[in-house]
Amino acid sequence: MNFNQNHQMIFSKNIWNKITVFFLFFFFALASNAQILEPVKWTSKIEKKGNNAVLIFEGTIEKDWHMYSQFTPEGGPLALEIAFKNQKGNYELVGKAKEGKTRTAFNDVFGVNETFFEGKAHIEQEIKIINPNLKTVDVDFDFQVCKEVCINSNKKFSIAVPSTFKMDEVPVIAPAQLDETKRTGLAIDTVKKETEVAKDQTVKAETEKAVKEEIPAPAPTRSLWSIFFVAFLFGFTALLTPCVFPMIPMTVSFFTKQSKTRAAGIRNAIIYGIAIIVIYVGLGLIVTKIFGADALNALSTDVWFNLIFFVILVIFATSFLGAFEIMLPNSWANKADQQADRGGIIGILFMALALAIVSFSCTGPIVGTILVEAATNGGIAPAVGMLGFSSALALPFMLFAMFPGWLNSLPKSGGWLNTVKVVLGFLELAFAFKFLSNADLVLQLHFLEREVFLAIWIAIFAAMTLYLFGKITLPHDSPLERISVGRLYMGLLTLIFTVYLIPGLWGAPLKLISAFPPPPQYSESPFGVGGSGNSGLSSDVKGLPEGAELGPHGIMVFHDYEDGLAYAKEIHKPIMLDFTGYACVNCRKMENNVWSEPTILPILKNDVVLISLYVDDKRELPKEEQFVTAAGDKIITVGDKWTDFMISKYKTNTQPLYVITDLEGNNLHTSKPTISYVSADEYLNWLKEGIANFK
């Protein structure tokens, strides 16, 4: 091989090496950029409306993601904030921005009902243009979008106002000129901007009311099958009350004796059961129609609604416990009985109506509870709930008519029926305080904090235990010489539950009922009674390094990177970066359910230096520390600083995000440089691998 050939071969090989390196770098860059998520794609336009204009914003949300509404209450996830940048002297807002279809669901982490968009976000704002030379309307959206992880985003709109857009001409639609989106990290936080806080509260209340009236029916927050099943269980419980149970043999016997053939008796009983279902499903449809699914949804998050329903449940519970009977007017039952004598299908329908009226004192509280719970889902959920309840109520009448011999196997009516009713009374009373707690959380009155709520529940279930053991008797109770085995087991179950609640006063998480009591941070003593909660926190800990404080489960944590890095160098331990948010739901779930594991907690306490950086920290940086990124984003707040750090260093904008580094900031992981919302086992293995690589 001559020199030229050899030189050409070496030259070609070098070119291929460079091309290979280029493509590897290119695909690596693609993979890195793919971590920057943008689950909402926005468009906007302007339309004429009489003498005013309407700004219309449409967001297409990726599957399984959701974006929080501007009406999500304070104390919950980050609500949408809308800022009109060039409003002064150019245009006036007409009311508050109106939203399209939303969903509402209870957030058991923050103890509030959160409202959010799925699939699409539709927002409209009417404006009155006062500057005829206005060229653009500049609007900023600050919003949060979540799945397993969450992202705080800022969208800047510059909507062109055409020169031909006059208030006395035909409608004109102009496409928006969109600026690039500033991606910021997760922080489910409803801390309002100072300009928002300064708004007139009276106007805000009126405009929010007007907007909510225009929100279409929200989609269900739980599956309709789960609503049906829970309501079915409620219906079965209602069967065991003294208002309904004795009616089963009486009604079935009536059909079998009055019918000329057994087949006719079965047919009439089936029609009777269907009539029961029709009545209760009709009730669910009427409630939805009168109030509207969206109004019911709004009511479920309203302070006054929660207070009123608390009073209603207490009244029903008092009735169940035997203080008095709640009954519909006797004339209603008499008229229904008279119509039942007509016979035929119409007569059977009125017999079912008579049952609903007569049994109201027992079924009313249960029906009301189902309707309220289903109403938070909106749509046809109230009707589905009534279908489940009435199906359980109607089923025995149909089955015993088909197999009348089974009637002999029914237990005889007696004192046990009143026991069922009293137990329901205790449960209604306990459930009532959940509604009172909702109102207290929304108003942030701190009257019913976690310890008080748990003390009330402990007292209620302890009294229920004593009742089941026969130590307490109530009106309408039969003399009790001994308790049955079933009653004994029920008493033991409530006793176990009561004992389970007690450690909650000392900070135990009580995961079985996490959706009911106020969250741990909403308490008289964040460290648990006596300062020794399960979190390991103590209110009198001394000797912490500068910049450190005790975080979840007593883990020492820094909130400034430089402070944490200096301490890590001092004690020569690896660093665990925790990119989080003050109101981050999944961050709290990781802290409560994963960090608390006995195999993980000692590692976080002893083997790493934890630095938690809050990307939703709204504190403004000193002027000399504020800057503009290469992408043109202004870094003004502490949260902006940590968000920029996360995106520029780790090429992602999602939280929770965990990274283990050495003292030079180098990542200690090769297989998984970062990790997010995962199981305890995966998190533990990730921790061990990172720490093992530290030298």
C-alpha cells in the first residue's frame, strides 16, 4: 500500500469518527432536551363582542396531565394566575376570566377540593378597548400542570389587535402572536401575587360567582363504577334499618298472596323493585337538573355549603341516635297509599313511593350523603349513585318474591335493627366533622386543627365502642342481657380503630384515613403533642449548622445550595438535591410514604446532606442577584433561581426530582442520574448505588 492510499484511509477513518461523534452528540442532545416537558400547547385569538372584545385562550393538554384552575382554593395546588401586562390606559377588564369545562376532586394531601382542566383548557376574558391605537394585548399565564410529576409554567401571549378591528364593525378574528414559553419547575402553590391580593374582594366574589355559573358540567373524578359500588353498599346498609327491614316480608307476602299466580306475584315484585329504582334515580336526575352538575360541584367547595351540611348531618345523627324522628308529612304517605289501591303498574309505582316516604327517617341521611359525594363528581354521578343505592334497596324484594321460602331464613325484627340505626348515627356524626373541617381549612380559622379533629373522632368511636359492648344505652334500645357474637366483633373492630387513632395526636400519619383529618401541617403542634411526633421533629432541637433546619421526619435539611454544600464538605458526605415545591402533592407523598420507610429514613438522616430547593419560592432575590438567562428568561425570585439551576444542570423541569452528587457537583449515578416519583424499593436501591459511588 503506497503513502497516498494509506493517508486516504486514515483521512476517511477520521471523517467517519467525526460523523459518528456528531450523531452521538446530536442524539444525546435530543434525549436531553426531551426531558424538558411542555404538556400544554396554547393558541389564542381575539373576537368582537358588541362594543367590546373577547380574548380567547385554548390549551391542549396531553393525555393523563391536568392543569389547575384559577378557582382552586388557597392552601391547595398552584392556581392559574393571569396578568394583563399593558392594561393601563389601553383597555379595561370586564369581569373576571371565565373558564370552560373543569373537574373538581378532593386532595387528601392538602385537605382541599382542587379544580383543574383535563384534555382542554378554555379561558375567555372580555375587555373594553379604550385606546384606539392599541396594537397588541399582552397577557401572562402562570399555571401548573401535573401527572406523576408537576411543572410550573409561564406562557406569554402577545395578541395582535388588527387596525380594522373597530367596535362598530362586524366580528373579526385575529390569530395571536405567541412568545416562547418560559418553563419553570413544579410547585403546587396558591400563593397569590401582590397585585392579586390587592384586588377588591367584593368584586372578586361577584365575578367568581358569575364565572362558575358558566362553567360546563365537570367530568367525574372517580369512575362511575366505584360510585355505583359505594352507593350499593350504602343501600344494603339502609336495608338493615328498622324503617326498611320489616317492610321486606310484609311487601313480599302482599304480592304473593294478592297475585292470582306465582308468576304474577314475581312479576309484580320485579315491577315494584324497578319502581323503587326509578324513584331514586329520578331523584338524582332532578337534583342534578335543578342545581346543575356544575353548581353542585361549586357547592361542594363552598364554605357555607359545608357548614350547612355539617348542621344537617348532626341533626340526622341525633335522630339516628334516638332523640327524635325525622319524618315526611303523613299526608304524603296517605296519598301514596290511596293511589296504591288503584292496582296495576300505577298502583305498584305508588307503593314504591310510599316505601320511600315512610322509610325517609332512615334513608334520608344516607341518600343525602350519597348525593353530596356524587355531586362533587358532577355529570350523571348523582343519578349513578342513586342507581346503586336503589338497586341494593330493591334487590331483596325481587329475590324473596322469586324464592318466598327464603323469607323463613330472615332474622326476626328486633333490637338489632335499632343498633344498626344507632351505629349509622355515630358514623354520620363523625362524617359531619369532615364538612366542618373543610370550611375551617378554606377560611384558615384554625378552630378545628388536626389534633382537635382527631380528639373528636376518638371520642365518637370510643362512645360507639362502649355502646356496642352494652355499656351505653340510648332511647329505643331494647333491654340487653348479653351481646351477640356479631355485635362483639363489631365492638372489637371499632375499639381497634379508636386505638389506631390515638397515636395521631403524637404525629402519626394515620394513612388509613388520610383523606379525612386536616393535613399534618394544619395543627397546633407540627411536631406532635409533646414535640415527639412520628416525624422525629422536635421544637427545641439545638446545635444545627447555619442555614439548616429540621424537615420531614426529623431529617436535617438545607434550603440554600451554598449552605448545604459548605456543610457537606465539612463533614465529607454526599449531597442529595431535592427539587421540590411548598405545595407539591407528589413531593409530599414521597416524603410521607417513601422517606418514612424504616430502611430509607436512617440513610437520609445519617448518610447524605439533604438540600431541598423550592422552585415555587416567591421571595424576590436581591437586585444584584437577579439576572436574565441565555434563553431570555428573567430570574427574579428564589424559585426562579432553583428552577434555572435544575433545567440548565439536569435538563428537566419536573418535580419531585432527586439527584445525588459529590462535593464537586458531579452526579454519582451512571444508570439513573435523576429519579422522581417512584416506589420505596426503587428509591432505596437508587440511594444505595449513589452513596456507594461516593469517595
